[in-house]
Amino acid sequence: MAGITLSKLNKSFGALTVVHDIDLEIADKEFIILVGPSGCGKSTTLRMIAGLEEVTGGELVIGDQLVNDVPSKDRDIAMVFQNYALYPHMTVYKNMAFGLQLRKAPQDEIDVKVKEAAKILDIEHLLNRKPKALSGGQRQRVALGRAMVRNPAVFLLDEPLSNLDAKLRGTMRAEITKLHKRLDATFIYVTHDQVEAMTMADRIVVMKDGRILQVDTPQNLYDTPVNMFVAGFIGAPQ
Ligand code: ADP
Ligand code: MG
């Protein structure tokens, strides 16, 4: 169970405030998408939830735990990045198993989890390959698989499809939606692609200049945007 609550969450780098006291309640198992122009604070917000960026004000609660001071490795989360961040010298199998090995999970348990995730993601035939022998879409599946084997309550995805070509992005959008339904986890997904936001999200959070302008379902955002910025961002193709 992992709903997430951001209360007056703030992030400053020295004198520069990039996230301004934002409030947001995310329900357990919800698929939330953060959208907004480049530099508006999406990644910083996600990185605070991940514990990769220190919170400089407010409270961050995951499940029923205040996690402001909980290190990233002790949070029940997994993160998937745009650039995959796979280990180049390890096979796909090793890439997926590595996190569990660090946690000293038993080898037979690791083996079951890696193979199960590989099957769901249709990458079983790639387990012995190195990342450089994979296509972009395959690498992104491995990155998803690496997150899946940890069975986290929360998946954090930062523009996971932005390095893929348009056709593959369409396929992977559907795959990630399917994965969310199947996994019983909360997904927080950052993108600047409004098609992704409109087709994948339970609710969309529209950000601008480190503030939240509107939080609503895709349909409601489209029908009743709070201002011209939201209307333009949601309505106009970019
Ligand atoms: P987005 O993901 O929406 O494009 P970011 O969260 O990456 O935006 O960045 C928000 C703002 O914070 C930007 O102005 C960026 O330059 C600034 N920023 C991000 N990380 C740092 C950092 N480590 N030090 C200083 N400024 C940063
Ligand atoms: Mg970003």
C-alpha cells in the first residue's frame, strides 16, 4: 500500500527555488503523470520522491511513513530513467539481477523473479546479451524489468520513452499501461508529451515554474482547463 502525500514540498538550490511548496495527494495504485515545459521542476519533484534529491521544505509521506530523512535505498520505490542507465559490461540477466544481489536475496529467488519479469516484458530471449546489442526499445524493457524485479510499491518513471522513435513510443505506451494494471503499484510518470499524458494517466498534474497549476483527469483537464496555459499545453500538439 503506497499512497503518496506531498505537503508544502519545497526544493531550493541555494537562493534558487525550483519547486514552490507544492501539495499533492496520490492514491495507492494510481497512475499519475507530471507534465509541463522543460525546467518546470518535474524531474526534481520525482527525484525528491525517489530520495535522490534532499527536500528543503515541507513533508513527503510514502505509505504511512514520513520519508524526508529516509535514504533512497530504504524507500519502497524503483526508478526508470530516460537514458536507461544500464550497466554496459553486464548481461541483461545480470542487469536485472544486480539490485537483488546487492540486497543479498537468495539466488533461486532472484532467478525466478528475473525470468518472470523477462517473460512479462517479452525479453526472455535477450537475457544473455549485453546492452550494446539491444535496440532502444529493448533497452527500455530491460530498465523496466530491472525495476520490476524489486517489486516496489511505487514506480517512478522520468521521460522513459523520449529516446524512442514515434512508432515504438506508441507500443511502449500501451505496454506500460498494461504493466501498471498488472503490477498493483503506484506509478508516477514524468513526460512533456501530452499524448502520453492524455492516454496513460488516471490524473494529470500540470506544472509551470515549480508550481502546480491543475490536477485532474485527462477528460476534465481537456474540458475545463483552469487557464490558457493549461488549455494550450493540453490542447495544442507540440
Ligand atoms: P524538468 O524536469 O521539468 O525539465 P527539472 O526539475 O530538471 O525540470 O529542473 C527544474 C529547475 O531546477 C531548472 O531550472 C533546473 O535548471 C534547476 N536545477 C535542477 N537541478 C539542479 C541542481 N542540481 N542545481 C541547480 N539547479 C538545478
Ligand atoms: Mg526532467
